[in-house]
Amino acid sequence: MSNVFMLSIIVLIYLLMVGYVGYVAWRRTKSSADYMVAGRNTHPYIMALSYGATFISTAAIVGFGGVAANFGFGLLWLVFLNIIIGIFIAFVFFGKRTRKMGHNLNALTFPEFLSRRFNSKFIQYYCGAIIFLGMPLYASVVLIGMARFVQATLGVNYYFALIAMAIIVAVYVVFGGIRGVMYTDALQGTIMFIGMFILLGTVYWMFGGIINSNIALSNLPNMIPHSATAAAVTAGFTGWTSMPALGSPFWWTLITSLILGVGIGVLSQPQLVVRFMTVKSNRELNRAVLIGGVFIFMMTFGAYVVGALSNLWFFQHTGLTAVQAAGGNLDTVIPTFISAAMPVWFAYLFMITLLSAAMSTLSAQFHVQGTALGRDIYETVTNKKGGSSVLVARAGIVIAVIIAVILGFILPVSIIAVGTSIWFGITAAAFLSMYTAALYWKRITKEGAIAGLVAGSLSSLFWLLFGFQTSAGAVGISQAITGKAVIITTMPWPLVDPIIIALPIAIIATIVVTLLTKPPEKEFVDRVFKGVGGK
């Protein structure tokens, strides 16, 4: 009974804090600009933690932590990419130009930014449609991550946890807009950082310190029964502290889907890009880089190291690897480890950490999906502005929540990391060539931008349905049409992530079509780039 009382107190305090912060945001939200870009005057600490907390979700902690239990320290390359690309390059090379150009164009959403940069309504509603139709997959795997943890820690029914989480987030996003999202993100990001710091320190302490822990993990493959890792070794596994065999199935999955798919795809995440438009000047972005970098390092490094080291604990206590102990479901490795290896009070506190991670990312996802429907599709198609588009945006949020919950009921096991990398890959293929050129290439034309957008999104979709084994096999369209799970069965093609195929196609289409079409008007380009690249 005392455990239930302790949990009730912890959750109640947390929800009161989130409720208060959401209320403050609601009181300060008075216009469309407040609802969508927080009035463009966000504090760098709030912006950096909002960006980081939105970036790092239960998908990173639960999903990729579970993947690290399978792939080991090779996944730490993703930490490096997350910081170099996801923070440094994103803030310094993309964020500053996006902030100034977004201000010049008076853009409130990422699709609107691209649309006004190229003077194309088609770009706005096409991008809005990709976000509204594609992002529910990502939102769903974030929900799944939280629900699995609640299920393992509290014994609560998975489906009940899924629905309850979705309702809580939907309420404060619908009423608070981006300000509500960012204020609660900053609170949740702070909680996440503290929780992960304690977890990482505790796990290393359990195994005798950093050096002893890593040596024990290196030696583990020699201690466990050969049958436990036979299938993985055949696929290219060489140990938890070494990279998989070059060119093996394990290697292709780790490098193309998990490291490159997410590492590059972060640059084109609509829910992250819009954060750059919420600050007043480049100085705030400069100050946010360090805060964001330290936060991302702690969250990703912590999750991946804990996931890999959980194999030591499971072997010592059960004689099994972490994946075996979790019943083969990578999504339950971290929840199972924390509920079994940690004191009850910490499991409850870490549940708040994961609740924060899930809520901060979900709130941003639902907000972006809502604005995609309200501003990018509804306003663009009907030419109606103002209160009605915010109303449609709020309705869009509710629809997005319902879709995410339905997917949470039907998606297969071990889906969290896969679903995340698929969404990141789709956005990179669709948006990244156009977005990069929008910021840096004055010569790019509307036709070139559209060519890259359409070619990238369609080739990504084609490879997901017909070429990439993980998704094509699950959907079954290729099997029904061609009689084969994937159209090219020769290795390594079934394991090559869509980003490797689609992003080069999008870049080539953007460049070729731009060079074949008439350059944009100089006056228009000068207005767009006014003050861009300065301080």
C-alpha cells in the first residue's frame, strides 16, 4: 500500500507542476503567433530544453535503449551524430538562417516557411499532408514506449496506459499551443536530465565503475552459452563493445537505419525546425547550443549505455541476455530492467522521467500535426484565416491523437526504434534537399523545390513498400503484387534504409530541375535573404 501511496504522491506532484506550467502558457497565448511560434521571444534555456526534450522521447530512451541491448556500443555513433548534426549543425547552420528567413517571410509553421520561400501553395499543403499522414507513426511509437514502461512498472493494462497518456497530452496542447508545449518541455527536459543522470551513475556503480563495467561487457560473449547469440553472430554480431562485421545484415541495419536514418533525419523534423522561429535573435541560438548539446549527450549516451549494460545484469540474475529476458521484444528491455534491477522508488521516479520524455515529444508532434491541418492545409485550400484555422488546428490535434492510439493498438512488437527511423527517413527524403537549398542556394527555383519534394517523398514511400524488408514485409503490398516480400532480394538491398535511396534522388531532382528552369526574381530573393547570414 505504501508503494501505491508513494507513486500517487510522485505522479500528483508531477501533474500539478505540468498543469501549472500549462496554465501559465495558456494565460500568455493570445494570438495565432503565440499559438504557433510563442510570440518569437522564447528564452534560450526554454528553447534548448524544448528542442532537446522534443528530440529525445521514449523512442530514444525505451526504443533505442532496447536496440542498444541488441547492438551494443556501436549505437554510440548515433550520439555523436545527434550532437554534431542534431544540435551544432542544426542550430548554427540551419537554425540562424531559418529564424531570420522565417521572420522575413512571416512564417508560423515549417510547411508555411517552405511555401513562402518558394511562393508555392502546393508545397505548403503537400508538406502539411506528409506531416499529418506520416507523423502519427512516430507519435504512436512514442506512446507505445510510455505505455510499455507503465505496464512493466505498475502492472497497469497496456491499452489503458496508452489511452490515458494520449488524453493528458492532448488537453494541454489543444489549449496552450506552442507556448504550452515549450514551457512544459523545459520542465520535463529538466526532469529527464536528472533522471537519466541518476540512472547512468547507478548502473555504472552496480558493475564496479566505468572501466570494470565496460570490460565485463566485452567479456560477456565468452561467458554466455553459444546458443544465446548464435543467430546474432550469424547476422554479423561481434560483441556488445565492438562494431558488427562490415557489410553484414547487423551492420547494414545499424548504420543505414539506426545511425544515418535518425542522425541525418533530425535536420528535417518539422516539430524541431519550428523551435528556431520562436527565438528573438541569433544570440539566443548560440546560448542554446551548449545547453542542448549537454542535454542530448546525457539522454542518448545514458540510454544506449544502460541498454547495453543491462545484458550484464540479466546474465548475472537470470542467465539470459537482455533481449531473451524481455521475451524478444526490444521495446520492453529498459522497462523490464528498471522494474527488476532498481528500487521501487527509483522505478517510479524514472517513470516520471519517461512520462516527461513522452509528453514533451507527443505534445510537439500533436501541435505540428494540428497546425499542418489548420494552417497548412485548411488555410491554404480555403483562404480562410484567423480563429477558424486555430479551431481546425485544435480539431487536427484530436484527430492525430486518435490515429496514434489506434496505431498503438495494432503495431507489432520491437517497433519503437524502427518506427522512429522510418519517420525520420521520410522527412529527410521529402524535405531536406529543399530545406537546405532554401537556406543556402539563391538560384533554386520553385520547380526545383517541388521536384525534390515529390521525388524524395515518392521514392521513399516506394522503397518502404517494395524494397525495405522491415516495412515491406509487414505491409505486404509487394508480396501481393509481385509475389515477393521485396522486389530485390539480393543482399544487402532488403536491409538498405529508404533514406540511402531517396535522399540522393531528391537532391539530384532538386538540382537538375532548378538548372533547367528560369531563376527566381532578384527582388524576391533579396527580400527573402535580407539580413540572413548576419547577426
